[in-house]
Amino acid sequence: MPTPKAASSRTPDATRRSERSRRAIYDAALALVVEVGYARTTVEGIASRAGVGKQTIYRWWPSKSAVLLDAYLDLTGQAGQDGGEERAEPAGSAGLPDTGDLAADLKAVLRATVDELNDPRFEAPTRALTAEGVIDPELGARFVERLLEPQLRLYVRRLAAARDAGLLRPGADLRVAVELLVGPLTHRWLMRTRPLTHAYADELVDHVLQGIAPR
């Protein structure tokens, strides 16, 4: 029978192995969805590429869509940590920046979004998951619930604080205002109608704030 010391020394190794496997699965899932598309990505393919057994994946996730969504959320979470405050990530748990200048804060967040959407690390998997979310209602609903809605609520809270401070029209529909900010940005990116730039993000903020400013 192993001594308590020997038993405890194995626990960190097991934890590290699990984390390495999880990281390999995330990397494999994102790579495959870019290379072959969502429809042709399989749990078997992810397991083979990650060098793990299929049962390992099913022990942690119930489906392919769950793996891919977690992998994508992990990717965006890493970007927020890597970028620090300059990224002004909308998914940050602390909320949107509040410097007292609403326009500047919103522009900083939208500019960070532009940078992320133009980043090759994000563009292909984001397009693949966005397109599949339209076809696969379950994946689309999970994407909205776990990523989109939390981000939109952060925008709404920041606008609500500005409204309470008298900077916005009292009756303004803040959810509509947020959709007017992020909707055109997403549409231009998805359709590739024109380049996605910081200047365009700034223009969106100016137009939206003009529409909900006090009369």
C-alpha cells in the first residue's frame, strides 16, 4: 500500500495530465472546425488529433457542439487575459470600462471587438461556429446563452449607468441601442461588405449615442 506521501505526490501529476488533455482537445477541436468545417468535425476526429481516447471526451462533454463551444470560450478567455486592459474585452467579468466618458469607453470596447474579429486565430472558428449556430438550434442557443447574452448585458449595464447619470434619454431602449452598436459591426464582418475598421466602430458609437442623447 502506498504511503500517504506517495499517494499525494501523484495527485498533481494527474491534474496536470487532465489539463494537458483538455488543452489538446480544445486545440484539436478548433483546428478541425477551421480545416474541415463543423459538419465534418467529429468526436472521433478530435480525439485522434488530440491523442486521447474518445471516452475521455465523453467523460467531460456530452457532444461535439459542447466541446467546440467550450474550446471557443476558452480561446476568447485567453485573449482577454493576454490583452490586459488595453483590449477592453466585453466579456470581462468586471464589466465594460467606466472612465466617465461613455463614448470613449464604448469605442474602446468596439475597437477591441474589431481587432478580435480580424485576428486569424478567431476569424475562422468564429465564422464556423456562427454559421453552424444558424443551422443547429442547440448550438446556436448555447452560443447565445454562454457568450452573446453575457456580453450584451455588460453593454446594457454600462448604458444604464450613463442613463442614471443623465447622459442618455430616460426612455431610451438600451437593449435596442446595444443591438444597433454590435449588429452592424457583426453584419459587416460576416458579409465582408467592407473592411472592418476602428473608424467604423467609432462611427457606430457616435451615431447610436446621438440617437439616445437627452433631447
